[in-house]
Amino acid sequence: MLQEQLMQVYHDHWQSQGDMLTDITRYFRGPDVTTVTSAYENAPIKIALYGKQGLNYDNTLPQFCSGEWTLERILKSYQDFNFGATYFRSPFWENWDLVSTGVFGPTCGRSIMAWGNVLKFVYQKDGGKVLPLPDVPDRAALNAGLELQGDLMRREMEILWL
């Protein structure tokens, strides 16, 4: 049920944005969606871990705007990713395992926590600097990404912590 509430927030937000493609945002990959499962909903303690941004998104913002990639398709690609189950040398996913098994025990399963990213886009022009690193070559990209995502993270948190 929480995932459906999140998806409604995403649908409403992205539909309200109008034309999202500009000279800057056409280089964005994303948007990101926060992923929750019934295991999270039934967990005795609610824990959500947020990374700073996603890497290796399957879709671009132009593909999303054209309808080639829907929110449901994005969510499916995240579900197939299975909470980083095959990322053995990633500090984020190593810490994910430490927190989840430390709090919920060794047999809890990866999906017991919610997962999202603070930033909903990756800027990938000329080799792909990731927002919001200070050395982003075009500060306008950072501003455009933050403006486009608006208050999505706050709205996610309102749903996740109910």
C-alpha cells in the first residue's frame, strides 16, 4: 500500500511539471523512485536508507517524458535490481546489509528497509558528473535538478514514516 501511495505522489508531481526538457535536463537520467515492499510495511521498526543519487539508471529523462519509460517500468527495474543484491563491493550496499541484519537479524531479507535517493536525477553530459558534487561543471544542472524534483523527498518521508 505504501508503494502505491508513493507512486501516486510521483504521478501527481511529474504531471504537474509540464515540459521538463531543457538544454540541461535532456542530459538527465532518471527520475528515481523510492522502493518499499510489504516486508518494510510489516517491519516492527521502519528504516529507510537514502543514497545521494542513483547510478546506472536504465532510463533517461527524455525517455520518461516521451512515455517510453513509465513510472511503473522504472519501479519494475528497481525491483529487478533487488536492493543491490549483486553489488558486493559497494559501500552503500555493504552498509545496507550491516544495518538490515544488525537490526532485524541475519534472515530478514534485503527488502525489509525502504530505499531511495536524495537526488532524483543524474546529470550525464560529457562523461557524467553526478549531482550534487561541488565539481559539477555546470552549476545550472544542479539547480535544474533540484527545481525539477521539488519537494518529492519530503513527501516521500511523510508516507514512509506514517
